[in-house]
Amino acid sequence: MESPQYEPDDELTKMPFTVHLIELRHRLIRIVLLVLGLFLCMLPFANHLYEALSNPLRGKLPANSSMIATDVTATFLAPFKLNFFVAIMLAMPFILYQLWQFIAPALYKNEKRIAIPILLSSIILFYLGIAFAYFVTLPAVLTFFIHAAPDTVAPMTDINSYLGFCLKLFLVFGLTFEVPIATLLLILAGVVSIDDLVAKRRYIIVGCFFVAMFITPPDALSMLMLAIPMWLLFELGLLIARILLSKKMIDFISLDNVI
């Protein structure tokens, strides 16, 4: 007889397709309401949020330089866009929880046990990636570009351009920090093995630098600050996979001894 831990929710199989769509709609409505609520609550502080974002740049500009707005609506839209982005980031745990609640009934019990830690880890890693981009990468990259400017040129960055640059950087590093999760899932799903990845490590390292070259600003510093963490996070994924698979093998042997 198949163990109950491998059986999905029986109620799920009895629900018609329209009920699934209604359930998904309800959860999406909750997500939208939370994001909208956070957005409205933070709206009075939108300018302060943008000031916090622009601190790394304003602290490095020459005395005769400042940030500028080349569009009439930029002074309103730039903080507005940043406020919306921050609202989504703050709501991300709730968003993922709602999506988890929607798909969880279709998973086996043993899949749920591993999915929950992976879900929590992915949220933490995404936030760590954004923090790394803001506190480490952004100041270093801005310092490089400011000092690289000719003496006859006064750097004056448009607030919309700076916002787009920062959001792209945050998104890239947030996703990059998900490399251990992606590596672990590929190994656990049987798509690749640890030995295969170890054998192709040199190609993966080259691939990290190749990817970083295209998705970062056109300077060597940005590429290094993305490629090296990407490689180290890949190694972390391998290490976690080894630990989990060895524990899985120990549990399997113990089960055989009991039988």
C-alpha cells in the first residue's frame, strides 16, 4: 500500500476547474489589496524613500553637481515608481504565501516538507541580494563611474535614469542570489547530478562571468561583483545538495534496516 505521505489532497481531485479559478482569483485579490494598502500607506513617505535611495549617489557627487529632472513629471513619477516597487518587495512574503496556499494541495506530503524551507530560503536570499546590491555594489559602482568622469564634465544624473539603474541592479542581484535554490532544485529533480556539475565547474564559472558581462553596467567592477557571488552561491547550492542527499541516503538505509 502506498504511504499516505505520498498522497495529494483528496479534496483537490473533487474540485472542478472553475473552483480552482475562483480560488486563484480570491488569492490574487488579496495580493492586490495588500500591495495597494502598503503603497497608499507609504505614499506620504515617497520622497523620503527616494532620498534614501539616492544617498549613495548624492554623497559622491562633486560640490557643484546635483541630481536633475529632465521631464516635468519626473519629480512625481520617480518617487511614485519607487514607492510601488518597495510595496511589492514588502508584500513578497505574503504574495509567495498565497501562491503556496494555492498550489500546496496538489503536492505530496514529502514534497511539502522540502518546499516550505525552499520557499522561505528563496525569500531570504532575494532580500539579501537586494541588500548586497544597495550596501556593497551600488556605492562601489557609483564611485567608479564618478571618478571615471573627465574633469571637464560635471556628473548630473537624471532621477528617472538613476531609479531605473537601481531597480535593475536590485532585481539582477535579487535573482542572482536565488542560484543556490535553482542549483538545489535541479539536483533534487534529477535533471543534473552533483558529479556532473562538479565536472563542469570550470564552464559554469566562465558562464557566470559571461552572464554578468551582459546584465551589469559596462564596467569590469560590476561584472566581478556579480560573477563572483554567483559562482560562490553556486558552490553553496552544491554543498547544500550534498548535505541533503547524504541525509536522504542515511534515512533510506535506516528505513531498510527497520524493514
